[in-house]
Amino acid sequence: MTNLSIIPFGGVRENGKNMYAVTVHDKIFILDAGLKYPESEQLGIDVVIPDFEYLLNHQDQIAGIFLSHGHADAIGALPYFLQQVNVPIFGSKMTMALAKLAIQDTKELADYDDYHIVNAKTEIDFNDVKVSFFNTTHSIPESMGIVLETEYGQVVYTGDFKFDQTAEPAYQTDYRRLVEIGSKPVLALLGDAAGTEDSGPTASEREIHQYVHDTFVENKGKRIIVAAVASNIQRIQQVIDATAATKRRLILSGNDIESVVKTALELGKLHLPIPQNQLFTNIKNMSKVPAEQTVILETGRMGEPIKHLNRMASGEDRHINIGDGDFVFITTTPAFAMESYVAHTRNMLFQRGADVKLISSDLRSSGHASYDDLQLMLNFIRPQYFIPVQGEYRVMVTAQQAAEGVKIPADHILMAQKGDQYQWNNGQFVLEGSFTVGDTMIDGSGVSDIGNLVLRDRRILSEDGVFVSVVTIDRKKRKVVSKPKLTSRGFVFVKANRDLMKEASNITVERIEDYLANVKDFDWNELKGSVREGLSRYLFNETRRRPMIMPVVMEVNQNRRPKHKTSANNKKNTHPNKKNNNPKKVAVKKDHQENKETAPQ
């Protein structure tokens, strides 16, 4: 038995959140640390990151985090992980620059400076493991695959990739290096499966560049609003070129885009065809530029543009009001889970009078490997085992079919789940056990405080609303002393359902008085549970809905002292000539004073 294992912590059977751990002897090599954007049912969640518990328990073994590229699905979880574990990170110059942008707003990481810039010629010797890299083609420059060379053979991770024979130098795949890697034994290839549902090659970036230019020309006389991912440097370059060629001015709209563009310009990864002051204008100066000469590049919050486009379509954006004469150009390919949301957003845009076009309607513009691309990669690398990653289960299945098409045996294709531990044992990978790896959901600044129960409550509130019953009891006399006050939000309209509210009030009183009459050891949770159960059954029978029921039970003060008659000593407080604008307040003070005077000594 050898000490080499592979464990995915994300990126399998889901879109995004790439994170894989390769353990060799006593060292753990982490490949990527990404996030994913929430599904529609994850209400109120900003992003989802991997569950780090296993890695935190083995943090002394972590050699470092090795990053394939600078998109959020590869670097987005770094700020959260590095707050808990101080380990080095490795990546290309562009990837490191974007990683620093992701980390810089985290106060706890103000002193973190363990960045290591690598390139395709870098080789890092960890005694038992040599780590090297190879250039790949993606929608961001300096994307790289990662090779772990061990005494047993190589483990290769492609990162996000595709093949494009017309790619610019900063985006080109190193085919010679792929041949070199494949000339040595490769135990396993963790390969990008996200785009394998499509057969045939993707559109080249040269074709897309012309398509973007032509779209701008065709929409002369209209204001153009482009939705793009902030870190898709290639798409940003195409928008810049088309803006300059059509003599327009470009406005950057989004939390991240200005920082990304500034960083890419400083590193020479973006090029301006005209002087900067002739190309860009500020969103505050938008009114000074004719609408037909304006291009707005919208990237949204955390680089996710569609949600902010939806806000603009619903009139919630304070700067941009979409209407007649606007052309909305969506240049990002939405994830499968987002398709219905994109369709809803498009419908809203059309209702506002805008014209809308999706690049994915005319071209396959994905930055991920197609079915044929993956087969070509497998032929280059020639692995003994193949692990499809970066995709939901359906695309993992198409990647499996692609691998079988190039003669990789079916039992050598590992359809992994999060937490599966594949051990290299006697010349084969064997599933040696699994452990639970959940999702960590980020809501605002909250980490690990949002779980399935919280999401369930949010879903119930969004679907069936809330029903609140407030009541006061006298525990000593074992009775309800005030009529329940009932409130409904998102459940029923109170004034139109008086009979239902009256019966709910009666059930509240009956449940409480029955509990008080029969209980020996009083328990607040039991009391509220009894009210909740009675109301839940009644409301469901009447409406076939299950609102969140919140009983609020208060108790009268048992320690109040009885009022005393006004003493002669206090007559001065009620003198008829004494000005008294608040007699009630004076009386209260009098009672307090009298109580003090008549208290037992």
C-alpha cells in the first residue's frame, strides 16, 4: 500500500467551487480554492465555499495551495481559508494579482504575504514531490495546469482549459509540454468536464472578437450595455476594442471591474487602442455623453453580472435606467442553474423596451473544453485513471463517455463525490472510504452560521409567510390575562380572514390554559411548542399552507407592590396652586416614595 490519495472538496457534481487535495506521504497539496454562486433555493446566500474541516484538522501537513487561474471558481475561497490556515499560495503573476485583490479587503489578512509567483518553467521540489506547471488556453491570461510528480507516477490537474489554434500568445496552450507530460507515467488526470455536453470545437476568440465588433456596428444609434464576468480579461479586451472602433466611450460598472482592469493594464494583459482619457468616462458623467455614444460594461457584484442586470431591469439601479433605445448584450454563458433566471431577466428587459442579445445564442463561447477538446487532452496525457471535475453530474457523464471513446476502461473513470478518498494501492486507485464534506454558505460577513435549517426557514418564509401569536399569561393563577394579538406577514390578509384569526386566537388560549392546568414542571419551550403544534394543524387544514409559526408568550410581573393611598406627607405634591402638567407621572413618583417610607425596617 502506498501513501498517495486524492480527495475532492468541491468541483465534482457541481458547477464551480474547485478544490482538490492530493496527499503524498505526509504532505497535502491543495489544487485551487474556489467558490460558486448560490442556487436559486439558497435564499439570501452570497456565495458558497468548500467545507474546510478535514483540511483544518490536517493543517500541519499542507504544503501549499496551487492555483490554476484567477477566476472566482479557483481563487474565491482563499480569503476564508487563509483566515484559518496560514499556508503559502502559488500561481502565475496574473493569478497572484487577482488573488491579492480577493484577499485585500479582509482585515484579518492585512499582514498575509506568502505569495509565490510561478510560470510554465517553474519546478518546485518538495523532496517526495516535484510540482510543475503548463500553459493552457482559457478566457483569462496565464492559466495553467498543474503536475505533481511522485515516485509512483504523475497526478495532473488541467484547471479550466480549451484548445484554440488562433489564441493570442498570453493564452496559448503549450502542446510540446503536454507531449512531454504524457511521455511519463500519469496515474490520474483531473480534467475539466464543464463544457463536454457540446461536441465539436468552440468558437475561436478571433471569431468572437469579430462578432463583438459586428454587434457594436449593427447597433449604431443605441446605448449598449454589456454584461460580462469581471475576470474574463479576453472578453473585456474585445469590448474595449469594439468601443474604440465605433468611437464610443466606455463606462465601467461593478464592484470589481475597475480593480481588475487597472491590474490587467499594469501587467500588460489589457491593451488600449486609444488614449485612456478618450476611451473611459465615469458613470457620474454619463449624462454628458450622448446615449448612442455610450457603452456600459456591467460586471455586477463579485463578478456575477446577471443579478445586477436584473436589478437594472427592475429599475432598482440608481445610476442606470434601461428603456427604449437600449441594447443589452449578454456576453457571458450562464450556468445551467441560472438559465431560468437569465430568461426571466431577458423578459424584464424586453418589457422595458430594450433589445437583448446573448452571445451564446449564436456562438459557443465557453472557456471550457468541449467533448472533442477533452478527448484530445486525454490523448496527450494518456492517464491510467481519469477523474472528471468542474461540472455537475450530467457533464461528468458526458466526460466519462468521451474518455471511454479514447479507450480508457470504464472502471478507470472515477465519478467522484465530495469527500471520496481514492488511495493508490498496488497499481490502482481504490476508494478507501468517504467522509461528509458539506457546503459552507456565506451570507454577508457570516461564515458557518448559515446551514440547512436557516435555509429551510428562509424558504418557508418566502413561500408561506409567518404567523405570530403574542399572548400574556399569569402563571400563578394559571390563566391567560390578555387576548392574543395575531399578526400575519406573507400568509393571509388579516382583515379578509377574521373567522380564521378568531379561531386561531381561541386555539392559542385553549392550548395555553390546558397546559397550565395540567403541567407540574413548567417549561417555556413545551408551552410554546404546544401552541405552535395546535396552530400549525389548524392553519394547514384551513389553507393547505404551512407558515412559520412564532408563539410569543409573556408573563405578568408577579413582584409588583400594591399601591398605597396618598399620605399626608405627600400632600404638597398635589397642591392646587402647584403647576402639574403630568399628574400621572407625579402620582407614580408619590407611590414610589410612599412605598419606600412604609417599607418594614
